Amino acid sequence: MSKDRPPGSSGTTGADRPPGRVRASDLLNEFLTRDHDARITLGAIMALLGDRAFGALLLILSIPNILPVPGLSTATGVPMILIGAQMAAGRAGPWLPRRMAAVTLDRDAFLSVMRRAKPWAERVERHLCERLPQLAGPTAERLLGLAVVVLAGILALPIVFGNQPPAFAIALIALGLIERDGAFVLAGLIAGLLAIAIMAAVLLGLEQGATMVWHQFFG
């Protein structure tokens, strides 16, 4: 069961959110106010998140791919594939193997993107509230894990500008899980389908272009 939000809480938004409720901007604030080494490990990110569940980690890992930061798509995409698989398997919380937890991200680049994302997160979370709970509960979380595996797999591909659409979809799903907002989860799934369609069109175009070049020179 996800721990991003205390059980039994009522639907709230923005300013009327009960004290202690974790928000996306709170997560970003924690990263911006902590002291970090020159390289931030994925294990350190998980340690900072503590017992918060999948939504929080997916959000933090998806943000650098939305803005984006060059070179982070594989470093963040592969862990998200594993996280999605764990969601689908019904694990209570995320886990990374030692070698993956030791993967490092540049501190300055990572904190810079978190700083840029903070105003965006504050605006978005005003529209978050508990609704459509069947799309954001523990049962739905397993199916969402499969969606995350597919989207993170696309994100991890070394295709220029190909990581932003799936990362945006994952971020919407993550926000929906954090706030138990099924509407955001649904928006994330729709964005995910669009991301898959865009990537399929790109790959088809690349294949057709390569075929034309081959026939032109060797046909």
C-alpha cells in the first residue's frame, strides 16, 4: 500500500491541506535545503525520501527528464523501470539494488532542475485533490506499475527529445498517487498513450528515412 499520503484523509487542495501532508513542493524543498555531495547517488535520494512510497520517487526521477537535463534519461529511466515492476508486483515500497543505488547524478545540475521545477509544482498542486479513488488506490497501483514500466522503457531510449513526453506522463501519474487524485492519474495515462504514439511515429519515420537512404545509395 502506498505511503505517500496518510490513510483516511479527506479531499483537500492547496491552502486547506492538513498539516504534515506531503506535497510535491515539500519534496523539492527538502532537496534544495539539504547539504549534498558533489555527486548525488540514487541511494541518497531514496534515503532522503524515507518511507514515502513510489509516487514520490517517480516524481523526483521524472522531473530532470521533463525540463530536461542532458544525459540523465538512462540514469533515471532504468531505475523507474524497476520501480514500476515493483509497483506491479505489489511491493509496499521501492527498493534499488546496491549497484543501481550507487549511480550518481551531478549535484549542481540536479539541484538546478529541482529549483526550476518548484514554482511549477506549487502551481500544479493547487489543483490536486482526492477524487476518483479507484484510479489511485492500491489495486490500481499495480496496473499503473505496468504503465510506468512501458513509459520508463521509452524514456531510457537514447532518442533526442524522446524522453520528455513519457517523463511528463510519469510525473502526472506520480502526482496522482501522492495526492490520491485519480483525475491526474487518468491524465497521466492519456499523456502516456500520446507519448507512445509520438515515439512510434518517430521510430517509423527513422526507419523509413533509413530505408530511403539505403535504396538511394545501395538500391
